[in-house]
Amino acid sequence: MALVDVRGLVKEFSRRSSPFRRARAVRAVDHVSFSIGSGETFGLVGESGSGKTTTGRCMLRLVEPTAGQFLFRDRDVFGLPPAALRAARRDMQMVFQDPYSSLNPRMRVGAIVEEALIIHRIGTPAERRDRVRELFGLVGLDAAQLDRYPHEFSGGQRQRVGLARALALGPSFVIADEPVSALDVSIQAQIINLFMDLQAQLQLTLLFIAHDLRLVRHLCARVAVMYRGRIVEMGRTEDVFRDPAHPYTRALLSAVPDPDPAVHKQRIVFDAASVDLQLPLRDVAAGHQAALP
């Protein structure tokens, strides 16, 4: 059964090319639909500007959607009044892309993680402090560092703080928005392994947004490929990687470097003019869909 169900999500932004011209609507997310089963890790991939992050932010109403539905446990999050939305957010959290700008530099990291507990009036001050210590241990940080400021931590440690903050309320659904793209390659594997361990340990349902296809193949059971605001291919990760159906997916996969330096992959040049973005997804195999004529 699907824990998360996105139906026909649309997000438009108003853009004005100059102060003397009328603003026009730019559609960043264009009728996106997908579902995620309970305990599943689902990947959302595409190039920068494809609408991945906007999709995730709309789901949690960090930006308000233009149209569509987001059902979480069969409740339409887009239709919730403020009080009900605030309660629902205890179960839905986000880990942001940039660990350098997503943490308040004027707050100690212990206070950053505790803030959500205070907002939702959970526990006494002593109980909240114990919970923060527990969370630090869960993400591999030393509780003795609770009184330090974000600038005293490395990028990987800051992302662990961000993950601890996201887990503070015990959510069942977490959106990870390119959580390792701002980190050194040597640190990325540690954070990815931490995500995998926590996903299994806490039975999290995870939406993993990324442009690194190798990470998605390693982490995700299913994947959706976005291009210019639309999903152009979706299916089981191994099926999509082994037999990509859409020309954009084939071009993306051809750009992934091979670990064997002796292998010279042939790059596929994507011709955007040849793609009709209005085509709906259709079945190309069992559990595998692509936007093809």
C-alpha cells in the first residue's frame, strides 16, 4: 500500500523579464504523479532545473503548489488547514542539500536539533535534552559537541546534524534533497551508508532526490527521471538502468563514468527538439513506464 501518493502536481512561478513587461507563468513542475510504498526508497533524478527539488518542497508545502494532490496516509496534505498541517509535519521531514546554509549559524547545534521538539511541545526540557543526545548518537556524532556552533563542524558533520534535526520528531517519511552533493567524495559514502542504516533501522520511507545516478542505483528500489518539470520515465531502478526507454534517460546514463578506465563509453547526445513533453507515460514493460509515442 502506498504511504505517499502524488497526483498531478503542478507548480508555476511568476517571472518578469524586465520591470516594463508583464509577468508570465513559468511551469517548474508539470503534472507530476508517483507513489511510494511504506518503507520504500524512491529516487527522483534529473539535471539541474528539472523540477526535482521544487517537487519535494511542494510536497511538504515549503512552497505552495499551483495544482494537484499529495496524499499522505490517504489525507490530502494540500487541503489541510494550518493546525492540521503543523501536526502532519511531525511525520514528514526534509534533509536539505546544503549543510552550510541550512543550519542557523547563530544557534548551537543542540538547540537546532531541539527546536522542533520545542515547537511541537514535546517533553520536558530534560527529556528534550536526552532526546537530542540520543539523536546525536544515532547519526554518529558525539553528544559532547552539543554546545558547539555549526561553523565548528565539517560539511559531513553538519549534514549529520541536519539529519538528526529531521529525525527529531520520529517521522515516517523523509525527503532527502541531494544530501551529499555539497560534500567531498570521501565523505559522501559515509553519509549514504548512514542513510541506508537509518532507513532500515527506523523503517523510514525515503524520497531521495539526486542528479548522481550511481547513488540512486545504490540506494533506491524504484526511480523516476524528470526532464523540464515532467516525469519521462519511471520504474524499478535496475530495469531503468539496464534497459532505458526514453532518449533523455539513455543520454543521462551514457554520461555516467565507468569505474574501469579501460572502458570508453559512447556518449549519447540528447536532441531536445525531438521530444514531445506532452506525451503521457505508457507501459514499456511490467512496472516500467516511459513518455513515448
